[in-house]
Amino acid sequence: MLADFLRSRRAQLQPEDVGLPRAPRRRSDGLRREEIAELAGVSADYYSRIEQQRGPRPSEPILNALADGLRLTSDERNHLFRLAGYPNPPRHLHDRPAQHLLRVMHQLENTPAQICSHLGETLRQNELSIAVFGDHSIFEGIERYWAYRWFLIASERSLYAEQDHDRISRAIVAEVLATHAGSDPQAAVLVETLLSQSPEFAEVWAEHPVFEQDWPRLHLNHPTAGWLELNSDYVLDSDRSQFLAIFTADPGSEDEEKLRTLAQPADDFVW
């Protein structure tokens, strides 16, 4: 069963899903065994023996490395551990983006899009999202959560018009509140930190806001493009653990033209 599961998940990945180049005459669908071995930091022979059911039971660190290499979701990682005879592993801080959301995002080259966890941790951005919102991969630890940056790092709000700040604050707190209600351990740490360090968060938290899916337009003061007005739409994963955020401008508008300009490579562009 373990070998079958590994083979099935390997077959679902393409080289571009994991940042590997695609050979021009590549014949097979999915990743090769040696590619997964490289991503997991194990030898190709060792990984082959696992799939061929010839080797010893993989250790927990090896399973974690394989789960990372295969871009498994939290539920898939738990299933992998159970198949190998271990209890569920501790939840990772950085969930992997869901493959079906990645496939949708890859079709949106001319539209800012990003995949986020239920707590607002950016899991993947396309290039235009980075051009508009900045590169979120630079953040480490608890700073990866937008809620932490929004309430405790003053510069985080500079991109957003002041008229939107209160609405964004309430939406962030509502989403964290909904996640915290499900006894999520990551949410518990985040909430404890924000309650102790942000009076604004504590005040909004006490009001128990409810998240509204229909967000009004975002008003952004971009450092090079100037003012941008964008619509925001969200595609939720089936278990609501992740969502794909898509930002669009009205057709034929000045904002659409600004997005086209930002989509063009610029060697001297610095966010």
C-alpha cells in the first residue's frame, strides 16, 4: 500500500510543479523516481527500493522528506505515515499548495494570483502577484502569517488605502477566529501572540466578527504603478484549508493597463 501510494502521488506531479526543468523529449507523465529522490534528499536506489517494497520501513524523517518532495497536503502526509505504520506527524508550519489550485494558478499568467493557507500564509505566488504585492517567500516563522504582519509590522499596510484598513482588519480576524474555533494549533499560537501584542487585534477579536466572502474592491497604492483598484475573488479548497486568491482589474480600465505594465519584466524593478 505504501509503495502504491508513493507511485500514485509521483504520477500526479509534473516537473514544473516542483521547480524542475522539463526535458524537450520527455516521454513519461509524472515525475521520475530519481527526481523524487533528489527532492527528498535520498539516493535514487533507496527510493526505488521503497517503491519496489524491497527495503526496510522508512524512518519518520525520511517520510517527512518524501512528503515534502511529493508536495503532499497535511491529510496526505498523515495517510503516508499511517501506511508506514506511524502515528500522524506533527502538523507542518508550511503546508504545500494543493495541486489542483496550482494548476488553476498556472493558467493565470496575466492575472495576480496566490495560494494561501486558511491562516493567510502565502504558499505560492505567480510572478504578477509578486510584482503587485511583493515576494512573500522572504518571510520566516510567524511573520509568514498575514495576520501577524498586518497587526504588528507597520509597513505591511502601506500598500493598502487607509479607507480599506478597518475592513481588512475585521476580515483577517474573522478568518483567524473561524480557524481557531476548530482547535488549530497554529491558530492558537498566532492568536496568543496577537492578543498579547496588538491592542487593535484584541479589540476586533472581542467583537467576534464573521468573515464575509464577498469582498469589495481593493485600493492599492503601488510603489511604481501608483493607485490600483482590483477586484478580489477566492477559490476555496474542498476542506477549506487553502484558497486561491485572484485579483482582476475592470476590462479596458487604466488599472488593467497598469497590470499589463507590471507583467512585463523589468531588470531594474525593485519592490
